[in-house]
Amino acid sequence: MAITKVRTQINGVWTSYTKNSNGNWLGKPTAPAITSFNRTEKYYPVLVEITNDAGTVVTYDVSDSEIGNSLKLQVYEINKPTIVLVTPTNGARVTNNKQPITFKVTDEANGSGVKTSTVSLKIDGNTFNESSTGMVKTAITNGYQFVYTPQTALSNGDHTITINAQDNDGNAAAAVTASIKVDTVPPSLNITSPNNGLITNTKSITLAGTTNDATSSPVTVTAKLNGVDVGAITVTNGAFSKALTAAEGNNTLVVTAKDAAGLTTPVTINFKIDTSVPKIKSVRITPNPAAASSSIEIELEIE
């Protein structure tokens, strides 16, 4: 009896075999394009069909007691899962020291899927996973969204976030690393001119002061005089000065310092401009005439 034909079927595709120099039959089928992880049995069954010169056809499959296990083809996907940091983004300045961190991990359609037990979020030297308090996992298309809320307030300053994940076939996603800055302290603002409560006889005044922020420099300064923006104010090494023209009567100056994180510090200055000249309306001298070296009384009516 001579073997005349050998072929295999994998996922509905037949491949013919040829006899090699060792006397064995060799074929080169192409593995299915989709991972076997999501199949019920976790493998693709290989069917072997052998035909001899008498026309007898025999088949072998995974149910065979001797070689069945060797006919179970496991296929792994070749594409890595993807990690996307949603918020905060790299370089962000946040004013919440328990800022929620939101990220998504997805796998290709028909892939093995995200292995959630491999998903890790590292904040500086501390690692958190799906079981950590503060971590919420939600299923989305082809993966999951994770939201982690720090249980301990982050200190003001720089922090590093690193996210890792794998799919169920063991492919590791490219790690995502981001730097954020926490700033919960608004900038300082000290107005040196004009003084609150000032009364002056000149409409030309100088707005001057200093500002600083240790975490989120540079600081910008804006001001409104009686509700009207006074225009650009230049801050140099934390100091600023700008000439203003005020109106006769009561004036309100609101100065606001804003740091790079968006935190603001307002200061309100109330002052008065009075350019009026005192005028004597009437004079009464009593007695008049008066005796030499005597005491007299002068009463002035001033408006």
C-alpha cells in the first residue's frame, strides 16, 4: 500500500502535503488570522486526511486517543493592545490633589482581549491595579476604561504616571508615561500702590505690587478699574507697575494674579480722587472791632 495524497484542514482551509527526503509528508498551511483564545476550546482543531493508492481515505482529528493532542493548534494574535491616557494629559497642571486618572486599554477587534489582571497604574513609586481601592473598571468596545481616584492626596509639585497592560495572548502594550504637576496653592499677590482707603487730589495713580507662585510660575496679573480692564501688565521677576488714570470720586481697583495652573488671587483696592479746592463761604469775627490784646473768635464757613 502506498500513500498517494495527504492534506490537512484548519478552520475550513485545506492544505496539500508533499513527501520530503526523510520520507515524511510536509505541508505549510497558514495559521488562522484570528487568535484561538476566544474559541470555546482555546485552539483550532487540525483535521488530517490520508489517501492510499487503493482509494482508501482515513482521517485523524483531536479526538484521536494517540495523536489528538498534537492536532490542537493554538494561535496567538500579533498585535499589541493599546493604552490611551485620557486625563490628565502629559504636562498637565492640576489643582485637585486627588485628581482622578482616566485611561483606556483596548485590543484589536477579534483579538484575545485585555487581560485586566495585568493592567497597572503607577504613580511615582506606588502601583495600583484593578483590585485597588479607588479603581473603577468599565467595559467599552474592545476593552476597558479605568478611572483611579487617589486615596491619599498628592503633594504639590511634579508626579509621574506610568500605565502598563497585556492582552490575553501575552502581548504587552507600549507603556504610557506622563508627567503632571499638582498645584493647590494660588499665587501670592501684594499691592504696594495704591493703598486701600487712599484719598488723593491727583487722578494719576500708579498700580504696583509683587506676585509669586512656587509651583506654577509664571504668574500673570490683570486689573480692572471701575469694571474696565486696564490693559496689559508686565510682570518682571515677580514685580509689576502700571500707570493709571482714575475718575473723580470713589474708585474700585480689582487686581488678579493667575498662575499657570489657573489658580487666582484677587485683591480689591478702594480709593478716592478729590481734586476740589476748599472755598471760604463766610467769615465772622467776634468781637469786631476788638480791644488791643483781647481774645477774639473767628468762625469760618468752608465749602
